Amino acid sequence: MKVLLVGSGGREHALAWKLVQAPALDELHAVPGNPGIARLGACHPVRAEDGEGLLVLARSLDIDLVVIGPETPLVAGVADGLRHAGIPVFGPSRAAARIEGSKQFAKDVMHAAGVPTAETLAVARPPCVIKADGLAAGKGVFVCHDPAELDAALQAAAAFGDAIVIEELLEGEEVSVFALCDGARAIALPAAQDFKRVGDGDIGPNTGGMGSFSPVAVDAEEIVDSVHRPVLAELATRGTPFLGTLYAGLMLTDDGPKVLEFNCRFGDPETQSVLPRLEGDLLGTLAAAAAGDLARFELVAGDEAVVTVVLAAGDYPAATDSGSPIDGVDAAEATGALVFHAGTALRNDRLVTNGGRILNVTACGESVVAARERAYSAAELISFPGMRYRRDIAQEPGIRAVH
């Protein structure tokens, strides 16, 4: 099978790492890819949002399956053009991807499906949560405890567009649950937890994610049954069946799990902590989902725990970094850790920074504590100017993690 992977981040590197383990894989291609993915397959200089360029490339390579990683091309409808041309795609249509592309649309779907979610408020009054309605790369959610935070949130949210959603502020533990979907059926993947804020102790602005771990002490199958499957049914009823990864971000409240948001793709960096735990044929499962027939497939999680630590640019999320030399990746990998490239480039055969989140260091262990120790030991071997990372990822699992 020839696979074309769309994207260039740590999530896509993790997907590439898992896909090349499949016996059925003949060739892996990526657009635009990154230096880490280039070690596993052929990278091509096509933008992820360039639907026509992707179609031309897929036809020229005789691609059997396109796997789209990021949300932007999905919301833009890239999958639709490829499917219309007869190319199998793992990733939802533009209409189904609105579950992430519009917070208000997601609310409407959840209410119709009877899925518990945060209450929508008519007036912005603290405590509350302000959300940009459209895509914001994980940075469009603002928690407001007082009037000063509310004023700042309204100004920041305006940068993403005019439309906002105001929600009640929920308290509890957050968890991410992915389901692989074929339009009607859903396969639950192991639950994970990510750390969105930039600073230790969950302080500072939201980011795309500063780290993650799995397992988490929730029943992923139970959540998929009560959350994902009703939403799948509602989307199908609306004539927009969802084929791809349906990702629910939930808050575990005293009243039970409530959905904070839906995404239309694998999470980042949760994917980096989930995929190393999976046993079974991921490639075959993605291909079956793209064909609309998951009836005969299942994926099982292994017993090991996984922790991922994100190494970011010094001014992230306010700014990115480009061209700074990166050292120590080989030494980190020599410890047995996985180093997924998220924002890197090659200049004169030298690995350099090229983004906000630069690298993801992932390690496995017999417990979250052991995996955490290995991940941080490997991370300490890597360096680039201004490098920052949270030092409390999975530090106090408590009820969060299964030991």
C-alpha cells in the first residue's frame, strides 16, 4: 500500500513512525513533511492546504490512501477534492470537519445528540470561558476568573475573528479521547491527558500543547459510547457522515464527563503518547475507516505507559524560532526515547529550529512515573538557544493516570 501523509508536525511524525511498522506498507510519502519524517519516507514540497497540488501528487504516485493530519486542510475541504477524484482519504469532509471549524456548530450538534457539554452563556461575565468560534491552533480558549482576564480574553479572541462562544467555567480533570470513525462505527483509542498552558502549574497562555501522557484512569470505550457515537449518528442524520478521527476534549466533573470541544483529527501532542501504546494494524484500520467499513477491526492498548514532553521555542506561544541549531537528538534517541520532530528544518545538513513547538520527546515505561523519568532524562540531552519546556508533565498523576 502506498500512503500519502499530509502535515509537518510532531503528530504527523508519530503517525509516520507507526505507519512504517505496518507489513502492508510499500511506500510512505509526506507533504510537506519534516526532517524526522524524511528519515521514514519521501517528503514532497507541497503545502498541506494545496488540494490541487495534493491531487496531482497522489495521482502521479498512484497513492492508495491519503492520511490528513492537521485540521486546517480538513476544514478547508481538501479531503472532498481527493475523494471526488476517487482517492481514499482518512479524514472528514469539509461539512463534517465543521465539528472543529465552528464551536457553535459543535454545540448545535451536541445539543441535538444529547451529549453533555459546558453550558453556553448569553453574557460574558466571570467566571467563564471565552472561545474563538473558528480555528485557532489550540490558542483560542481563554479562562476568565475576573474582569481583567475577561477584558484581555475578549481582545485576544477578536484576533481570531468576530464570532465567539461564551461558556460556563467547568472544574475537574481534562482528558482527551480519540475515536477512529467510518461514518457509522467508532473504535475507541486509549485516553490521554495533555497540558495546554505554557508554564508549570498550568499558568500562562494556552498553547497547542506542552506535553501529554497515557493511560488515564477513564473508560475510553464508555466515553466513546456516550459521546462520540451519538455525535456520529447526528452528523450522519444531517447528511455529513464523519470518516476520520473524532477527538473529544472532556472535563471530568462531579456531574460526569462533559465535552469541552470536538476536533476533527488526531490531537497533538496526545497522539505521540497514544500511538506507542497501540497494538494491531493501524494502517489497515485507517484504510478500513476511509472505505467506510470498520466492522472487522479493533486496536488494543498495551500495558506500558507513555509520557511526551514538548521542547518549545523560548518565546512560544507569542513567537516562533527559526534557524537556531539543535544538538543532542541522537543522544536522546540512544536512551531509547522517541524524538518526534514538530518544528524543525535542515540547513546545510544541520538540524535547526523552524517553529514554536520544536521537538517532542516521548518515552515508555512500566508506569507513568517510570515513563516520565525516561522522557525527562532524554529531554535534558537536547539543546537549542532559548529552549523551554514544562517540568511538571505527569508529575502528580493522582487520579489522572493509571499506574
